[in-house]
Amino acid sequence: MLIILSIATGYIIYTCIVLFVNKHDFRFLRDVDKSGSEYKISICIPARNEQNVIERCILSCQNQNYNNYEILVYNDESTDDTAKILDRLSIAPSNFKGRLRILNTVPKPDGWKGKNWGCHQLGKTALGDILLFIDADTWMGPETLSKTNASFSRENIDLLTVWPEQNTGTFWEKLVIPQIYYVIETALPIRYTNDDPSWMPDYFKSRFRSSFAAACGQFMAFKRKAYLDIGGHESVKDQVVDDVMLARALRSAQKRIRMLKGNDIFHCRMYTDHSSMFNGFRKNFLAGFDNNIFLFVIAALLHLVTFIAPIILFIVGVLINNWLILVWSGTLLLLIQTIRLITDKWNQRSMIMGLLHIPGVIWFQILGMIVIMDYLTGNKPSWKERKV
């Protein structure tokens, strides 16, 4: 029991340190001096069966306080009314001032994931200096493009990736989605997504540089040259988590990445019900670990030891009247909850749902077991009527 509590304590101390540092490094997308360059921005939107969200996304792209941009949408063999909505928007009299272009389906070759093929078509067609790939279930505030341009004008970066404000509606969304941000903000040192660790010997920097790379595929703005230099989406054509793989390719090529938060100006609602959310995470959970089942299991065990075991040991401490176990496990539970509430306040989320952090962890533990079964049985989950 003491070994388990020691491991949990070590990890919780690590998350406290990372959160403290990230509070400084994980900044918000913001305005700067507008006297810099005004890049042409190509907004690239791959869309498959997005009839419920695509119009909101496109109209938000239209409503920008920035003028030098175009909107490209790739219809990826949609079987719902997505194509009809795109056709209607494309013939709107003057709303888009010639900025909106619809790309029709191009047959996907073997070996390509559907979204990556769509992004590849968009990247080939786009005319901008900045290629901004966003998901169809996102929408922009009026200042998104001006602030994006300002970031490229201010800093020598090759990729700007922004984590949106996640809008949630159902109980399950509110329980599960914040877990993603909790992990990012407490486990990933944001500064190392771009800068090599100063404490790491030079010999290891080039070998581990890409290991720290991360990105959010819901908003990835590339300088055109950097995107082409790494081979664009063709270089990750068969990858489920193309965003992370593209970020790794950039870091391996010693390109510069800036990861920011998009609260209030860039929004997303990833899922609207439990079934789609479960299937969505199921398809890319293991891929997020580079399909390394060993690392996946180790991470699951670490979370089991850190977040679930203290509850069990707290009960054991009460039953056997062991004050050391009782106080130690109780302190860990209090720290876990405090950290969660800090991240909720930082992201302007409901702190009441934050009290259910442990049930959210259990949800991911159950998902992880199902993903392991998929791996062992060779089962490939489906997503939007396609096998992943």
C-alpha cells in the first residue's frame, strides 16, 4: 500500500509542477501591434456528414474583422445534406465576396485516411500564405483571424495551434471533455512543444525533440513553406492522429510551434451525445500513444494508481484504523480535487462538475479496456460510416 501511495504522490507532485509552469506558458491567443504583415489566410475545412454544424462554421468564418482570407471546404463523400448546404451557401449573392470555394469529392486512394485526404486536397488548392485547418464542428469569434495573423507577425513560428473553448451540453460531455484539458495542462510541459529542454544534454535533444511535440487538430495554422517542407498531409496520410504527427514532423525539421488557448474567440462542440463521444475517443485513444500498447497500458496503470487507488486505500485506512494510510490517501484525494478545480477555473468551466473528476477517470479506464480488446482482437472501430 505504501508503494502505491508513493507512486501516486510522485505523479501528483509532477502534475502540480507542470500546472504551475503551464499557467505561465500556456497563454491565450491575443492581439498585438497591428502594424506587422497582413498574411493571406486560407481557412481549410474538411467536411464529412456535417449537416448539423457546417453552416455555423462557415458563417463564423465569414464574420471576421480581417479582410485578407479565403474559405475552402472539401466535401468528403457526405451521405447526409452537407452537400446541399454547401451548394446553397456557395450561391449566396454577396455574403462571401467570392471568398468561399467548395471542393467536391476526389476518389480516395488506398492507404489514405479520409480526413487526411481531404486536407491534402485543401492544401493543394489553397492560395494563402497561412494554411489554417479547422474542423467543421468549430466556430470562430470575429477576432480569430486578426489574432492569428498577429501571432505570425509577432513571432517567428511555423505552426500556430489553438485549443478551443469546448462547449458542452449533456452530462456526459461535461464529465468527460474536461479530462482532456486536465491531462494536457498537468502532464504536458507546454514550453517543450517548441523549445528543447535546457536541462537535456545536446546528444538527446535531437533524438527526443519530437517526443514533446503536440497540437490540436481543431485549429492548425501553418506557414505554407513549412507545411510543404514536411510533405503536408501526404506525410501522415495513414495516421489517425494526424495533428500530433504533423507537429512531430515539424519539430524533427527544427520548425517552430506555438500552442495557445482560444477561450472566448474559438469554440468547438466535439460531440452532442454519449454514443458519438465514446466512439470518437475509441477510434483515436490508442493512436494518441503512437499505437504503442505497452505505453498505453503503463499510462492506464499510472492513472489507476494515482486517481483510483487512493479512494480504495482511504476506505481500507478507515476499516483497519490505519491513520497513516487514511491521512496519506485523503491528502492525495484533496490535492487531486484542488488541481482539477484550478484547471476548471482557469478554463472558465463549471467547478461543480469538477467534483466528479474521479468518475471521469473511471470512464476513461473503461474505454481503455475496450480499446485494448479492440487491439487484441483486431477490431477496427467505425467513424462516420468508415472503418478507422
